[in-house]
Amino acid sequence: MSRLLCALLVLVMSLGGCALLENQKKAREQDFYPFPDHYVQFDAAVSWQVQRSGQDLVIDGVFKNIRYDWMNGVEVRVESIDPAGKKQARARSLLFPSRIEYNQMVPFSLKLPMPVPGSKLRFTYLYGALSGAGNGNDGRGGGDTGFWMQSFDAAIPEAVMNGS
């Protein structure tokens, strides 16, 4: 009887742990969409909006550290890529403060010349990072250090391209 009770207790505890990790993931994704467009990866979340300003695209956004104890020297780059895959223009923003703590959001703003119709945006972020020397049971990894880079593509809203 005690073996059955122990097995049942272990099962309940392990299911609760899975639910906790899933809830943490949902929470870090759901409470972070200050702008209409967003991207979430294992290390960071980016939320942005694209607006037209005369003959330019203005990209305002926020970057959020969702994994490391801190990120250092975070840089956000955005390129406009034409339909043939050729880079048209690039802008970059070095985020301030230069050290972004876990769960901290930092704004950025970039300006690109208006791209040709059918173009897309390629976001790239680069950073140095350190995670605590723990065993990684907190879902954030333990003792991770290094320089990292991630990129993703995003559509330019048609309303922005059309000037409406």
C-alpha cells in the first residue's frame, strides 16, 4: 500500500512540475505584447510596430530578456530584403541600458528607407549573456555564458507599404 501511495505521490508531483513550466512559458509570452507584431524564442522576446514616416519605415519596439540572469551589449539590427532576397538597407540600435536583467524590457527604434513592394524585414539580435551557476532546474539554464545571435523574418504590413 505504501508503495502505491509513493508512486501516486511521485506522479502527482511530476505532473504539477510540468504544468508549472508550461504556465511560466505562457506567462512570459502572454504578458509581453505591447506592439502588434512579436517574436518569442528561448532567450528573448521582441515586440514591434512598423509605421510609415514620409519616405521611411520607422520600427519601434521592445526587447525582453526571458532567459539569462543578464544580457550585455544587446544590438538589434533590421534589414529590408527585396523579393529577390537582396538586402536593400540596414539599421541598427544598441540597446540602453547595456546590461538587461532577466525579465527586463528595453525599447528600441530604427528607421529604414521605404523598401520596394513585396519586401520583408529581417531582424537580428546579438548579445553576450550570463546565467547563474545553478543546475538549470529553473528552466533558464545554469552557468551559460557566451555571445549569441538570433534572426527571424517578418512581413511589412500592407497598410504601411500602401501608405494607408
